[in-house]
Amino acid sequence: MSSLAEGEEPVVAAEKVESPWRRFTADFAESRLALAGLGLLLAILVVAVLAPVISPQNPYDLAQLDVMDSKLAPGEPSSSTGRPYLLGTDDQGRDMLSGILYGLRISLSVGIASTVLALAIGLVLGLAAAYFGGWLDTVVMRLADIQLSFPAILIALILLAVLGQGVDKIIVALVTVQWAYYARTVRSAALVERQKEYMEAARGLALPRARIVLRHLLPNCLPPLIVVATVQVAHAIALEATLSFLGLGLPITEPSLGLLIANGFQYLLSGKYWISFYPGLALLLTIVAINLVADQLRDVLNPRLRR
Amino acid sequence: MLAFTLRRFGQSLLVLVLMSLLVFLGVYAIGNPIDLLVNPQADDFERARATAALGLDQPLAKQYLTFLTHAASGDLGRSFVYNIPAIDLILQRLPATMELALVATFLAVALGIPLGLVAGLKPHSFIGRGIMAGSILGFSLPTFWVGLVLIMVFSVQLGWLPPNGRGETTLLFGVPVSFLTRDGLAHLAMPAVNLALFKLSLMIRLTRAGTREAMLQDYVKFARAKGLSSRRVIGVHVLKNILVPIVTVIGLELGSVIAFAIVTESIFAWPGTGKLLIDSINQLDRPVIVAYLMVIVAIFVAINFVVDVLYSLLDPRVRLGGAAAHA
Amino acid sequence: MTAPLLAVEGLRMHFFTKAGVVRAVDDVSFSVERGQIVGLVGESGSGKSMTGYSILGLVDPPGRIVGGRILLEGRDLATLDAESWRRLRGDRVAMIFQDPMMTLNPVLRIDTQMVEAVLAHHAVTRESALARCREALVQVGIASPDERLQAYPHHFSGGMRQRVAIAIAIVNKPDLIIADEPTTALDVTIQGQILFEMQKLCRESRTGLVWITHDLSVIAGLADHVCVMYAGRIVESGTVDEVLDRPRHPYTRGLIESVPSRNPPGRPLPQLPGMTPSLLALGAACAFRERCPRAVEACASAPVVQALGPQRSLRCVNPLP
């Protein structure tokens, strides 16, 4: 016997459906620290892109350098133009501010380029490993495991020792060191998704494989990937800086922040700290900004912490 | 338990052999040290003689076999630059590196776990947020820059600590260590703190995340329902659960600390294996590079092995080799 | 008449979330005598588990008890400080949870987890505590307690784990036990065994038992008294016989009728139309009226609890005859 009278319609309360983007931005904005980080990051990116336009001097154009101005403290004026060097000069008379702006550019582009490349490679390998399984899975994962069990800096050092210097070689080293994170992350996410019912449904409908992978599997693996990628950009930048500092990174013709810091290191003990300090500060701010954003992203996208 | 241990041991050996192959290929198959060691104006006869003497004219496979058999007996060639057995060179400098790495790890763990625990238990409090912000900072600061700042502040400005080198050493079980003397500690302070910073931040974040997740678990509610004091709930129930992944990380990170010591050693001119490696790379002293890699790989494999065994002791579900883990 | 073991009066517990105030427990009143088994029945989200947690003081922020009294032998628990409450928990009042896999700590041995429950409340030696634990294990039907004590939770089946959890609950001989769906995750046969044992235990030791469940058939065979909850309120309560034979609230009747075993095979199961309302949007009106076939105008204003007799109450303005 039904408890519904004849002709009566059950009333179901409708819930307001919120767009996932809205929800995401709202959650992200909860942390003011993260917002500050995002702001800082955007500012840095803008500055880096506009470096040739806004820097007072092109630090790599030897004609613009005045050796008489070398090692001036921040704020001291140039002996030729009389304009003050905001952050001082290095041992060649280069304006530190310009050097930093250009250096930021290089550091950021190398960091982002290597991350994107590593992401692409890791994504393909991870998806393939998860989807096809079998020996492909074992090989890829074993490789990733072995690589991840060794510290990035060691692998990068050895690779560079073997390959030599140059932007392309640095990127190769950085990519080699990073792809495994993406592959692993994608594979775990993909494996979990694969078990889910909607995948069975898609397979049951005999959709073409590529479509299943691209339209169904991929979007759901993205959240953890985004978090990893953001953090990795910071790592890549820091790693490249470290390698350059050790003398194995980018060549002197394309100095990144790391190299600038290395150059200034010898003057530290004599009190001319600005040659190393300010590039270091720029590096620091970049990495902190990225990490702040990445942290909040991770909290927002982590299903286990949502209660 | 025994079967598990033996199995892991076998796997470790396998990895060791594999890595030796990779190392060998990487270093011997690429690059040409002849150009460095022989006078560029030497004639072909000299070159040939040197090549033969150093065994560089043999086919690669043969070179590898020679390499492997020698390595197994501890002979990893002689340094091109110093002309003493490479392994001796490495072992001479290893205690300094290990001391630095272990002290740094100890600092990171002793400070990191309690701080992370506090941050995890009170995530929205002022102190909790402060700790997290601090850890982000520690995480983001590139090691070499921190070293720089430390030197700037403590050596140049304040003049409290010496900026480079290792202090006085005393012998502990036959191994020279410097943390037992005051001078040694003064020299050890900055490099150790520098090295520890990154890992400290990692420990804090890991402990915090683990604590936050653990506190949401049902067994915490059940423990409280039993009327256990907060101290016991956190100190026994939560801690034991989060220790498992943390121990794993500590173990694995020990390896990376040893690797990162390379940078710290360069900055503080600490006479360890890291500095040796950088110099060897620049001078193309291949046997030393190879010896370093092999020693490091051996250390890593050993660490992984120990961590695995420890893990199985801490988490009983792992012991039965997977069967019970799925119960 | 002596005071009941447990008297909950007008309990209100709310969650203060960013989305609004969730009235999880809204004016709940019932009582439990010594040795009596009271069932708290309702769908998920009816507030029954939250009532249980409130009684034990295990409500975490953003939840908070905002009104009412919880009288344990006349003593108001809601006014207690944290330490006093801690002393009561596990000793005078114990709780059993739904999923024994998650409630037993997987990395600690059973004896550790049992002995600490004793030592938290009694200053005895470990041996003496162990002896009590053994006794408790035997009481719940575990024959060789020493083996079990040395083991880890994952060595046991679900039913066994739940028995251990029950043993932990009774080891200090509490006056009151709150059981939150303890058999839902178990096989039907195990369920039957455990129900039988719980009933025996409570009768023998005069322990009060509050059994929280969504399964009416369990209550039918186990409890003396039943309270039916919906959207945070008790809509009907009385002895099990009375309520099940002659339900007055339309929701209760809907629940009874939807039990599969009461219906002849081959015919579609009767269902309650609609869904439980979100606890965020609750007004003062009767929460069931959107789904109720007997809803009238008067339902829009807060229906109060009427006493239909000793032990019998109802919250409905247009009840079944």
C-alpha cells in the first residue's frame, strides 16, 4: 500500500547548483596569504616579461657598461650619467636591477619550460602506463621509482657533468629530473578513475580509446597534476639556480639569478653583499609566491581534507 | 619476517648492480679524459701509451666487467688528479659529510615533528598558522642563498661564527668527528642549520598533514570515547599512525640531505665528499666521480633497505608481505 | 519513582557552518532506565548519531550543544568541564561505533587498546587490567582471549572486531552504553548473534542501552522502547509493541511499511516519496510535511510533542487514528 494519495506529486526541494569554477575561486580566496602570493607571482611575471622595456640598462650590452662604476653600493650614482643605481652594481659595473630583471626572465622561462615539457612527457607516460597496464606499466613505474629514489640534484649534476653547459642541456637535465613526479601522479589518479563506474560505462558503450582517455580519464586526473606542477615550477627554478651557482648551470652569456648570486659570492666577505643578496631576494620572492599559491591549491583540491 | 627481509635484501643488491651499470655507462661512455691528462702537444705514441695504461682502449663491455670486479673488491681506480685510489679519497672525506648530514637530519626531526604536531592540532590558531608560514619560507628558500645570508649575518656582521671550514676533530670509534669540541661546534653550526632548513620545513608540513588527517579518523573518536586523556590520544594513537610515513620520509630524505650537502659544502668550504665531487666534475677526474656515485648509491640502497625493514616493524600490516595489508 | 538512568531533555545541538546553521539535533527528549534498551531509529541525517555523540560530549566544532539538559543519574552532563567528561567516558558511559575497522587503531595491539581503557579510569596494575579485559572478551563470546589480545585488528574478521569493540565498551562495567549502528556493517548472521549477546549483557548487568539504527527490524527484536527521529526531532516514541503495532505518525508508518520482509514478494515496495530535507533549510514547521500524505495547514506551525500516555509521545497535528 503506497502512502502517496492518488494524483499527488511528491515535492522535492531543489538545491542551488554552484558552478565548480565559482566554488574553486571562492575556496582559493579563503586564504589571504595565498591571494598575496598570487598577486606577487603575477607582478613578478609581468616584470619579467617586460624586462627589456623597463630595465634601466641592458646588462649584456658591453657598450652600456662602465667599468668605473663597478661595485657601487645601492643608491650610489653613476660616475658618467649621475643617475643612481637603485640596487648597486656588480664587479663589471652592471646595474644590479637590470641584471636581476633579465635574470628573472631567464630563470622563469627555464623553470616553466622544463616543467611544461616534463608535464607533457610524464602525462603521456603516466596515462599510457595506467591505461595499458602490463609490461609498459611495470617498466615506466620501475624507471620512475628508481629515479625518484635519488635526489634530483645528484642526477642533474651528473647529467650536466656529462652533457656540458647550455640552456638546452639544463632543460634536458631538469626535465629528466621531473617527469617521474608527473608520471606517478597521473598514473595513480588514472588508476583510481579507471575503477570508477563511469569508465565502465564508457567502455561498455565502446567509445574509441582515445576519446575515453582524453575526455573522461584526463579531466579527472588534472587536479593533483596542477598541484604537483605548480610546486615543481618552484623546484625547477630553485634547482636551476643551485646548479648555476655551482658553476654547472647556464653559461655566462645567459646569466640566471643563480649565476648572479654565484658571481657575488666572492665579495660577500668584504661586505659588498648586494651583489649576491638582491638577486637572491628576487629568487626567494618568486619561489615563495609560487609555493604560497601551490599550498592553497593543494588544500583546495584535496578531497580528503574537505569536511 | 625473515623472508621479507631477505627478499628486500636481494632486491637491494639488484638495484646496486643496475646502478653500477648506469653509472659506468654515464661516465665512461661519454667524455674523453685523455685530452685532459696528456699534454696536448704529446704525440700519438704518448697518447696511446696513456690510453693503454688507463685501460681506455678496451671495448666498453670489457671495461665494464673490469670495473665491476674491481668495484666489488673495493678498487674503483685511481684519481687522475691526486693519484691515490679514488675510494680512499672518498672515504677520507666521507666522515665530514656524514657528520654534517646526520646532525642536520637530527635537527630537522627533533624540531620538525613537535612543531608539525602543534601546527596539525591547532591549524587555525596563530601559532599554527605561524608555523606553517615559517615552513613555507624554509621550503622555498634556496639552500645556497640561506647559507649566504647566514654568513652575511653571523660571520660578517656579527662575527660570531667562522664562515668556512671544519673545526677541531676528535676520534669517536676511530672516526674523526667535530661536534665534540667547542671549536668544532662553532664551525658546524651554520652548515648544519643551513642543510637542516629544507628538511625541517618538510618535516613540519608532513607531520602537520598527517596529524590533521589522523585527527579526523574514527579511531581518534573511539579513543576519546574510551575516556583516554588527550595526551595519550595524541601521544600514542595519533603519533604511532603518523610515524609510519614520517619514518619513511626521514630515511629517504637522508639520502637527499647527503646530496644537498654538496651545495652546503661548497658554500662553507666544508671538506666533505660534496665539494670533492664538484671539483672532480670540473677537473674531469672520472674515477673519483665514479667512486663517489658508487658509494652514494650503496648508501642509498642501504638506507632504503633499513627504512623498509623499519617500516614493517612499525606497521604490522606490512609484515605478512601484502596478504594482510588487504584484509 | 526513582530518577531514570539517563534523561535527555530538550537537547539541541547545532553545527555552525559557513553555509548556515545546521540544526542537527532539535529539541530531543527521551529517557533510559537501568537495564532498558531504547532504540533510536531514523534515516541518515535524522540526527540520531549526533544525539549519541552529544550524550558522550564528543561533538567537535563547528558543532555545539546549544540547549537542553542531559541528566545522567540526575547530573547534568552539559555543564561538565572537559576533564569530568573524560572521566565519565569509557567508565560510566561507553560508546560503540559503526565500523570496527576504523575504530580500532590499526597499528596498536588489541591488549594495548583494551588495557588503556581500564588504566585511564582505574589505578590498577597492568596484570589486573589484563584480567578484566580477558573477562570482558569472554563475556562477548570470544573463546580464547589470550590469543586475541596479542593480535592486531587486521587479523580479525568484522564480526570479531566488533565484539572486541563491545568488550572495550563493557570492560569498566558502564551504567550506560550508546551503540551507533554497530551491526550495520556486518553479516546478517553475525548481526543476530551480537544482538542476542548485547541483550543478554544488558539484562544481566542492568546496563542501559541506547541502540541507534536505521533498521526497524533490528529494533523490533531487541528494544523495549523506541524513539523515531526525523530531521533532528523525535516524531514518535513509545514501547516497541505499541509503536510498531499501532504507529500514529505518518513517517513511522511509512518506515514500517517499507521494510521488505513485511511485504509480499512480487509487488512493488511502498516507498516514502521525496527526500529528507536539508537540515540547513529547516524552519519551525514540521519537517515531514512535504512528503506527508496527511499534511494540513496546521503543519506549517511548529508541532509540539504531545504525551499520549505514560511512555508514549507524538509530534504530529494530524496523526493516524
